[in-house]
Amino acid sequence: MSSFLSPSDPFANVTPLSREETIAWIDTTGEHRMRTVGPECKEIDLEAAHRIRDTNRYQHKRNYEGKYWCAGTRRHVWYESMTEYSAIMHLDHTSRLTALTAQPCWIRFKDGMSHYPDFFAEHANGSRVLYDVKPRKYIDDKTEYVFSRTADVCAAIGWGYEIIHELGRIERHNLEWLAAYRHPWNAPSAETVNQIATFMTERRPLEHVAQLLHFYRPAKFIHHVYHLMWQRQLSYDNRLPISWETELIWKTDA
């Protein structure tokens, strides 16, 4: 995650532009770019940047790598652990994303330490946020220091910065369940959406919403309900496991 540069680091032989913080990335053409940290970095194209480094490959590797299809951006996003997978899923569910890239940049601090943030996101409201993902049990003094310096860099540029920790067991279970219905092919028609909206004049259990769409076979169109829950049009309490008794609320501002 963060260290003084080793000989194997892709930027080990790069001369920093100055003694100030430096940010580097690989643009859409594959060219390595570098700038001194400051407000002029705010609009660099990290949302389209190439992944700046590859992970090490070794025998008996325990973490899982893969690609997650992000419903918000309609693109795949690479992850290098199941914690990162859950973090992407959480962002996809709770935010309105227009872009999300993994391993988007490299940051060199004044003292020579460096850091590869995990994700960079562009949100529908125009905000741009750099994210790190780390379970709380693995955060030590060094990690806190690097995260604090990264937050300062983002503040100097004009980006947001957030740290995503591991999700709770129930929240993760709910997300994984609803994520199966995130694809647009599960979306209900405008007529069905209007039917549900008219019905949801008050808090209703999930079973009643499903029965609205098909009384005798409530599971027949349940994918429409789950998709609206994924989209947060139907809100629910993610602290409780999803069941037929889950209470749903129609969000008029979703």
C-alpha cells in the first residue's frame, strides 16, 4: 500500500518534479503523467486512467482478484480483495457514480514515502473522491499517517477523500443479495413503477409489495422489487437481514 520506493516499484527511477507532494498517473493513451500536487490537479482525468500497478503473483495467494460490473458506470472495475469487492458494491449501491477506477494514481509525499490509493470516483453531483479500503484491524500508526497525508493531498487538490472499512456481516449479505438484481434488465416498466409508487403511501412489508405485482405468485416479479431496492427507490434498513417482513419506504427523491 505505502512505503519508501523499492527497486521493483514502477516509479522507483522517476525523479520527482520537486520536493513537494507529487501525483502520477497513466492517461488514456498509456502515457505516464506527473504533476506537483495543487489545485491544478483537480481536473486530471483519473476517471479514465489506466490501472497504475499490478499486484504481485505468488503461490498459495490467499486474496481474490477479479472484476465487478458497476451498475452506476456500466463498466467493470478491478479489485484485489474481497474487502475491495464489498467496498465497490457499497459505493455502487449508495452513490450515484459516473466513473470509478481502481489503482488510479501514485502519490509521493515530501518525506519520500509513497502511496497507491485504491479507487477514484466521479459522482453525478460533480464531486470527485479518492478512496482507500482497509479493515479496521489492519490500521496501524503507519497506515494512519499515510491516510492522513493522503487526505491533506486531496484537500490541496480539491478532491474528497474517504476510507472504507469492512462491512458488517448483515449489511454485506444484503448487498450481495440485492447486487444480483442491479442490472437494468431487472428494472420494472414505468407502469409498474407507478403502480408501486401509488401503493406505497406508507411503510409496507416486502411481501405486500411483491403481492401487489402478483398476488398468488409473489416471487414471480420479485426481481423488480429487488432492483428498486438496489436503486434505493425503495429504502430499507440494512442493519436487518432482508426477508418478507422487511419494511420498505418509497423515496420520492431517489
